[in-house]
Amino acid sequence: LVFADPENAGAYVDGAYPLPAGSILVKVLHTDPGCSEVAGFVSMRKDGVQTAPLSGDWSWQELDTRSKAMREGQLPSCIGCHTGCTEGRDFTCTDP
């Protein structure tokens, strides 16, 4: 399950890539395959300025179940998967 900020949700749902700078996507993480127990969240924020060649102009933030930031920035664990979602997807891997 992925949520998008209200201002840019339409672009995400419509697949209007690349998404505008300022876009925020939040993915719910689960501890089980049935997705019944929330483990935390990961957010992506489109900065609008490319800061690293493997992540485009996105940065990530990992949050616990209380929305407290645990890690943030150019997270290697996020970049590792999202580099495969560049062709026409603007680093977004999950369909709305």
C-alpha cells in the first residue's frame, strides 16, 4: 500500500512520470506476508535536484510504527531496489 501527498497524488495515480519536485510517497511495511501487522513506513521525497547518480532526485526516510524517523537520506537499501525502476517510472516501483 502506497500513499501519495494530496497535491501530487493525481500524477502518481495517472503515471505522469517524472513526478513533480516535492512529491512524497509513503509505503506501509508489514511484518507478515498477509500484510496484517504494520512494521513501519518508508517515504520517498522528490527533491528536484539530483544528489546521487543511482537515486535520481529522490531521498528516502525509514520510519517506525510511531512515524519516528530511524534513517534518512540516500538509503542504500532503498536505492538497491529502486534503480531497477527507472525506465519510465521515475524510481517508483509500486503501482498505485
